[in-house]
Amino acid sequence: MDTDITIDFLRQRAYAQKLLENWAGEGLLAISTLTHLEIYQGMKAGEERATNAFLDGLISVVVDIPIARRAGTMLGELRSKGMTIGIADAIIAATALQFGAPLLTNNIEHYPFPNLKVIRGLEV
């Protein structure tokens, strides 16, 4: 799950609530540890308890050496084609690819990787 979907769930947006409810039934909800960083970067005062409770209930995938190498390779391949994306997005994509999992996001354009299955959250 991408950071934008996580934030929308924490902000109690109806589509995100429904999306995560649907996917939780499949037992497939996971985030990169990098998503923790992105969430905490934008967390507002008074949101820490609910944020911790939600994030602690998800599977958190550590950014390890294989994921970092995969993300670096993916970034290099895009750069050779004249495309650039953020390092965080490359790591999140590499994490999903490493585990053969789809990525739930509303930021489809951030993930131009041919082998990555991207599911747009707003389509639920």
C-alpha cells in the first residue's frame, strides 16, 4: 500500500476505508518501512496514537539490501530512458515487486514500472 492510501485511511476518507476493508479480507495489507517515515513526516499534533495503532496493525516490510538494489536498478533503467521518479517511490515499488504483491495507490504516474501491478485506490 502506498503512502497516499495510508494517509487517506488515517484521514477517514470513505474510499480508503472501503478499499482497506476489502483488501484486509484477503490478508494482503502491507507497507514499506519507508512509508512509516513519510507518514511521520506529515503527522499532525494529536494524531500519533491513532497513527501508531493503525501502522502497528499492518505488515511492515523492512527495506533490506535486495529491495534497495532492486530499487536502484529500477531507477537506473528509468534514467537511461530519460525518466526520473523519486527514490521513495522506487523503494515502495521494489518492495511490492520483491513480494509479488500489487501496489494500492492513487499516484499511478509515480510507478512506471512494467512488471509492477498497480491498483488505483479510487476505483473501489
